[in-house]
Amino acid sequence: MVMTCNSIVRSCIANSTIDEIITNRKAVREKLFDELEKISKGWGIQIETIEITDVSILSSTLFSNIQTRFKEEEKLKATKDKLEIKKQLKLEQSQTNIMAEQKRTDAN
């Protein structure tokens, strides 16, 4: 059974993209479950669940490329967050300035 499981996992992984494997573990588990269920049906074995506990990327180049993309996405998100905060601060400062100007005008 172990060899059969290894074979099914390898086949599933080989027919998936890295992104699918890393980001959509549920779909990969479902594929594995379906394949294992087909094979084990006549064996008196019932598959309850399949868990992916670890994903190892053995290619250092591939790992570096994935990390680069992730880091760039995080940097972009942080930049957008900073811009949004600056925009909010400017808006609040403008509102404060308008209120102060209105008070000065009303006082005169």
C-alpha cells in the first residue's frame, strides 16, 4: 500500500503546478483522495482523510524564485499599506486645518 500511495502522490504532484501544490492543498488532497479511493475500494480499506503535512522544495533555484516572488508581493502590499496610511493622515490633517480655519473665520 505504501508503494501505491507513493506512486499516486508522485503522479498527482507531477500533473500539478508548484502554485497548486503550495497554495491549494485542498485540491491536491481531493485528487489524492479520489485516486486512493478508486484503488483501495476492493481491498476492504476505507480512506478517511488525507493530510499534507509538509511540502519540501528540493531545487534551491526554484525555492529562491518562489521566495523572491513572495517577498516582492509582501513589499508591494507594505507599500500600498503605507500609501493608504499617508493618504488617511493627509485627509485628517486637511480636515483639522479646515476646522481650524472655520473657527478663525467664525471668531472674526
